[in-house]
Amino acid sequence: MESRGSLLESFIGSPITWGVVALVGMALALSGKLSMGAAKWILWLAFASAVFGIWRAEVILQLDVALRLLVVICCASGFAVGTLLLDRWLTSPKPAENSAVTVVEHPALTETPKENETLPAPKAEAPKKPPPKPNPVGKVLLALAIGDDAAQFAMITHPADKIGDLSTVFNCTAPFTCYSEEVLTSHRVIVEFGAKKWRRFFFLVANVAAIPIPHPTVSVSSQTNGVSVYRSDQRTTTPQISFQLSPTENIDILPYSKSDSAYGYIADVTVDDGVSDFDISFRVFSDNLKIRTLVAHVRASRLPVPPAVL
């Protein structure tokens, strides 16, 4: 029992014990898990434990009484100042952090109107505009018509309710023969020139969409030597490999379901005697229509044979 009592007395009388008690008390007071009053009391108890630990250390070191009092007073003064500052810090109001809501008071809601005075009403926010809708996209089917070189247009006869067939079949009125995109892609067209140097090509555009195609740009070209392309009735002796019709020269292409016809663009094509096979390209595009290209593979026949395909 004496050994246990001696051990307990040694533990209680050790300055290290009171230093640990002071540190634990300070940490507990500053943890924020206690009420403000309890935290202040524990903080001052930690201060007392620290001062008592200093006193016990002086006893163990066997300092004289005057030196003990001087050291204790100095340390106690320093601890007291630190404890007082921490106490003030704990009791001071803290500014709100990470505030998610900012309240702005309108003068009309906070000010007291004077007599016969009307405060302005809060301004209503303008409604947000909906995002712009994408522009509709046009769709066309292309064809080539050969027939009357004196004509200014080529007519097709195709029911509007069977417009989907235009990609494979274009029915033209006599004396024209029409060649659809599918035919031109896989076959070479035989065009009878006879003794003539030129023939008139009609490039047909059928608008199979539900919206008009505004003022398209159209061009016709051929990269084959000995072949020239011209606007209608504007043939010259000067070779010309291409021409273009600007938007201001063209009208809108209405939907086939409304106009019941395709729009034709004329190219007068001259071919030298030594040229047999050649290609001719037709391009059309507009604001709501991507570039569409039709390439016709042609064989110029000098014999009086009816139009055909190979």
C-alpha cells in the first residue's frame, strides 16, 4: 500500500502531469465542442494547471523561495495574458462564412414613403429568349434532260404523291429524254450530235423538301479538252470550261408538292469533232442547301441514233 501511495503521490506531484493536464484542457476548450461558458472555465483551469506545474518543477529543482516566486510570477503573467487573449477570441462574434444567399433589399421595400410620395416598384426581369431554332435544311433531286435544242425549258410529268421515285425515274414530255441521278451515276449517256457542233443540256432540280430553296447559286463546268460550256444562246468561238449563275439571277425553288415541276438550268455544250467521251458537272447550293453535284458521263455520237444509255 505504501508503494501504491508513493506512486500516486509521485504522479500527482510530477510537473509533467500538470503540463499534460494543461495541454489537454486547452485543446478541449478550443475544440468548439463545448458551450462558451464551459470552454472558458476549462481554459482558466488549464492556466491554473500550468502555473501549478511550474511551481512543482521549481520544488523538484530545489530553487530558493525568492527565485521560485519570481519565476512563478513571470510564467503566470505570460500564461494569464495568453489565456485572456484566447478567452476574448472565444467570446468575439464570428463573421458568416461561405454564405450561399445574398439578400438585396429594394428601396421600395425598406424605405418608409413620405406623405404623398410613391416609391418605384421593383423592376421585373425581362423574360429570357428561347434559343434560336436551327434553320431547316433543303433537299433536292437532280436530273439531266436532252431533246429540243431550241427550247427554253424541259417539262416533266411526275405525280406529286410519288415524288420519292424521282431519284430513279424522271418522266419527261416529248421530245425530251430525262436521266435520273441513279442512271447518270452508273451509265454513260449517248447524245446524238449528228452534224451539229453543239447540244443543249437541261439540268433539272426538283425540291423534295417542304420549304423553298432561296435564290440558289448554279454552276456548270467540264474539264475535258475540246468541250466548252456556255449560257443559253451565248455560244462563242472562245473556249469556255465553266459558267455560273449568281443568286440574283435565280428565283426561289419552290417545293415540288406545290409547283408540281422541276426547275431547269440550261447549258449549251459544244464538242470538237475529235472528242467522243466527256464529263459535264452541274452544281447547286443555297443558304439552306448544301452543295449538290451531278456529273453526267456523256458519249457524243455523230450518227443519227436515238438517245440511249450504255
